[in-house]
Amino acid sequence: MNGTRAAKAYGLLRGRALRWLREVRSARRDAGMVSAEYAVGLIAAVGFAGVLYQVMTSDAVQSTMQSMVAKALHGSF
């Protein structure tokens, strides 16, 4: 009788483990980007970085940043 109880427990645990494994595998299918999506995302990120670089190195932004730093350093507490 003890052997059948152990067999039932083993079967139950095995079933739960197999269900968990199926859920993990199905979740991994959509976890990452495929090559085309990765390429488009990379191109978009590089384009955004280029625009951000142009904005941050413009004369207006640099003078504004310099004046903010100067005010912060010369401010009284």
C-alpha cells in the first residue's frame, strides 16, 4: 500500500513539473526580439542618440547648461 501512495505522489509531482516546464517554455517564446525587430530597435536607438547629441552640443543648450552650473556653484546657502 505504501508503494502505491509513493507512486501517486510521484505522478502528481511529475505532472506539476511538466506543466510548469510547458509554461516556462511558452513564456520564453515571446521573451526576446527576433533579428529584424532587433535591427529596427538598434537603428531607432542610434538615431535617437544622434539627435540627442546634436541637441546637447548646440550653442543654446551649452550656454544654458553653463549658466545653470555657474548659478549652482555661486549660489548662497
